[in-house]
Amino acid sequence: MKNLLVWVVIIMLLGALYNGFSNTDANIETIPFSDFKNAVAAGTVSEVKITGQDVVGKFTSGEQFKTTKMAFDLNLADFLVEKNVKVVVEKQDSGMLLGTILSWLPFILIIGFWIYMMRQMQGKGGGGGAMGFGKSKARLLNEQTERKTFEDVAGIEEAKEELEEVVDFLRDPGRFTKLGGKIPKGALLVGPPGTGKTLLARAIAGEANVPFFTISGSDFVEMFVGVGASRVRDMFEQAKKNAPCIIFIDEIDAVGRHRGAGLGGGNDEREQTLNQLLVEMDGFEANEGIIILAATNRPDVLDPALLRPGRFDRQVVVPNPDKNGREKILQVHSAKVPLAPDVELTVIARGTPGFSGADLANLVNEAALMAARRNKKVVSNKEFDDAKDKIMMGSERRSMVMTDDEKKMTAYHEAGHALVSLMCKHLDPIHKATIIPRGRALGMVMSLPERDQYSFSRGKMHDQLAMAMGGRVAEEICFGEEEVSSGASGDIQAATDLARKMVTQWGMSEKLGPVLYTENQQEVFLGHSVAQSQNMSDETAKLIDAEIKRFVEEGYERARTILTEGREQLNQIGEALLEYETLTGDELKVLIKTGKVERKEPEAPKPATTVSAPTTGPQTAEPKDDQNDADAVSTEGDKAE
């Protein structure tokens, strides 16, 4: 309809232009009709051409004129013939007809636009037009062509078992209702990004073989107040027509945040949308046969009314997988990848603690891309090791030009980290030390955890502080106070953050005791992020600062003691890094014992993690996720640009 209307308008405009340019009478003098009849009566008109109401003629003097005859003057032709005027009568041409149509064009367009808008308001114009704001954006997935099942989900067995009951409800609800059980209203999938929450929701729909509506939390919220609530109502109306079915709301925290937490009261669009969602999920009118699945990585910001039983009856935690889970995920993603005989997925899984399912999928993909660039027919363990290094540390920057002094400073800086790490018994074994620039770092030391770690001891944290200060101390010992560079800025920042958590959150200060002195939550006020009141006295704040400084300085002095006593080993590691650029953990151990490097073909290289300040605190079980807190303590921030 719209395309046809556009073409009609274009054709009319072209016709009007043609009619305007083809009008040859534009320069002829126009005279009143009364003067025309007087001239005919006086015998000064020689010939006339009549076309419709238009009259074009010529005087006996040769001058041309034009006029418009009166419609009721039916005897004009006889009058002209009587006065011996040559008369020519023509039919009205298409150009004149087009001109008449163009004169009515504005009215035609207004009427057509009004009809179009009415059709949109009645929902007959396709549902996505100008008046379709309140229509739901939920998409109905076709599980026949893109069906997922629990076999496609690996590494999160506990979460699958918890959701299998939902599938049983959808398959055979009578088995539960005859015992008085009610079908659950909803399940909230909670977990870090990339753990497979969306995939798990699709697997539930595929196993139950029911309609599956999917929508994002941000799709509800628009700039017009009331649109989100209208979309919620329309979504549930569609779901009722397809019951039993599943509605999956991804990133529900976009619409389900605490009400009244921000400025402007409780009448904004997001809160109205949340209110409508709460009513639809569990209000006066029951929505039988509709199960709501939602996913978020921020359950702490959701409104309590959304989390109560009757709306989200169960919360399913989808964590980062453990070693066995990572191995199963690697098997799924590498099923279509030709692997070399030296690839051991068990070893790769052991060396990737904290990796999510998305991280492991990216690891397999990067390894396959590297093998293709190297013109290999299979993906070997070398590609997996290089892909892991690229993901965790960035691409190598071998083209970067460094002076000999800068390269030597970097080598001894990393040697300081490596030697302190080797001398501290609580730290993870070193996997690799390198001075090849990667990402933003000019060098780094990496460690390989021997197992998944869910808590960390006080001794390990103090070892981390000492190792973090090892690079700065090595620069002071080898080059003097005046030559110390800014390369340890990342180490200092991460060590300070670690010490602050030890003092204020983890209760590891004898003077302050096991008391929480700070909150991680922040509020936004007028565009500025401000920390919540910490409810402490000035004396306590001063004591916290003093304890943080003491922890860092103790690590600094411990690193100085280790490196001063092992100055010979420090020089050996520094010179070896200058010569070989990269040393493995085994080579470093042999080097400090024998004083020389024994090169050999590395066995299956193991994925690595950065040896730095504690990657997490005792209360967390996700080492990789918390590397952001102290990611560059040992090396990645060591000489950061």
C-alpha cells in the first residue's frame, strides 16, 4: 500500500512537470472574456481555437491572445461564425486532465494518510508501524530447525538436573497435579556471563517441545511511558494462545531493578513495566501453563517482589564449570575440529580454572584459526597453548622496538617476580616467564594452578604481596634508586587493592579484627558515582590506611630480603631472559639450581594464569573472574605503557 502510494505521487509530479514545460501558451496575453466578445463584434478577431473552457485566438493585426469562456455561453460558436471568425474546436487533452487531478492531489493525499493511520491503529498494517509501540517484541523460536537439547549443554550438570523437573512438568503435568503439586511459575538462571544460561533455556524448550518466546529485558523499555507495560500485556496474551509455553527474558535486570532506588519517584517507564510484569506473573488472574525463565548476572539488584515464590519459584545457579565440566565443554566444542594426537583435553581443562563455557568455545576457535593460518591440517597442542596465551595476555607485539636498556630493565623486573615466586611456598608453580610484549604489558610471569581453588589462605596472600613487589625491588637492587622506572605502577595498584581487601573485607588485620569496614555497592546521584557511607570514625579510617600500608611494606621488605640473598640467581634469570626471551617454569627451577638453562622440547604446554596478587578472596570460587582485581600485579602491569 505504501509503495503504491509513493509511485502514484511520483507519476503525478512528473506529469505536472511535463505539463508545465509543454505549455506553449505561457507567453500569450490573457484578456477578459467581455473584451474578447467586444473584439469579435468589432471584427478585429481573425481566428479562434476552443479547447474545453480555454479560448486561444489571433487578432487581425497578428497579435495572439487567450481567455476563458463562460461555461453557460452555449452560443459562442454560432456568434463567431456569424462574425466570419475562423473557429477550431478541440477536445480537452490529457495534460489538462492531469492538471485537474493535480489540483485535487492534496486532498487525495490527506485522505490516503488518514486511512493508513486508521489501519495502523487497528493493527491491520503489519503490527510494526507508527502506532505499534505497544506490540510485544518477543520472538517465537522455531525449535524444529534450531532445536537444542540437554545433550548440547555440558559442564553444568547440577543446573540441568534442577531444570529437568520443569521439563517433566511441561511434558506430563498430570503426574504432578494429581498429588497436589502446581506447575512452577518461573525459574531465574543466575551466573557469570558466558556460562550458558541462554543455551540452557533453549535446551529446556527443546526437551519439552513447547513454544519458546524469547525477549531481552531492554526490549520492554522505551522513551514513552506505558509502552513497556503494554508490551508485557501483549506478550502474555500471545503466550496464553500458545500455552503451555516458555517465555525467556534475557538480562532481566534491565527492567527488574529495585523500585524507588533512583531519582524521580516511582512513576517512570521502567517501574511501570516492572509492576505490570509482577501482576502478569502472579496477580489476580492466573496464567496457567506459562513458565517464565529469566537470566541475569546481577541478582543483587533485582526487586524483592520479583524474586518471591509464586513468581520465580526457584533460582538456579549456573556457575563457571569445574575441571570435569570444562573437559566436557571442550569435547562438545572440539567435536568438529580435527585434533592432533598430542592434544589432551584433560590437561587443557586443568589449566583453565575460572573459564566459562564461552571462554572455552573461544579458546577452541582461536586454536583452529591459528592452525589455519599456519597451513596445518589438524589443530595441535601448540595452537591451543598459543591461543590461550593470546586470550589471557593479548597478542605478541614482536614488532615493538625497545632499546637495550629498556629490554634489560624489563628482564630484571620479571626476574624479580619469578625469583620471589619460586621462593614463596604458597604460590602456584610458575608456568612461563617472558619479556615478549603482549597487550599493554612489556613482560609477564604466569603461573599454572594445580587445581581449582575456591579459597585462599592468609599465607598465600602475603606471598602474593611479596611477589607483587618483586619487580620494583629488583629494579632498585640492580639499577639503583635513581633508575627505578614507572613499570611497577600496575603492581603497586593491585597490591594496594589486595591489602585493602585483606584489611576491610576479609578480617586479616590483628588490629582491626574480623569486621567489615566497607561496602562494594555504589549509588548514582546526578550523574556521579558516590560510595555509600562507611559508618566509621576518622580514627578507624586512619588505622585502616596504616594497616594497608603496613601489609604492602611487609611484602616489599620480604621481597627485598629474598632478592638480596639471591642476587646471583636474580642475575642468572635476568640474563637468561635477555637471551631466550621466554623461560618455562621447569627451566627456571633448573636455572637457579645449576646456573644454566637446559632447553628441551616442551611437553604438552599447559594453559596459564597470571601470577599476581590473589586472583580472588576466600569467599569467592571464581579465580578467573576476580583477576580484574589484581590482574597485573606480578607482570601484566609491570612496565605497562
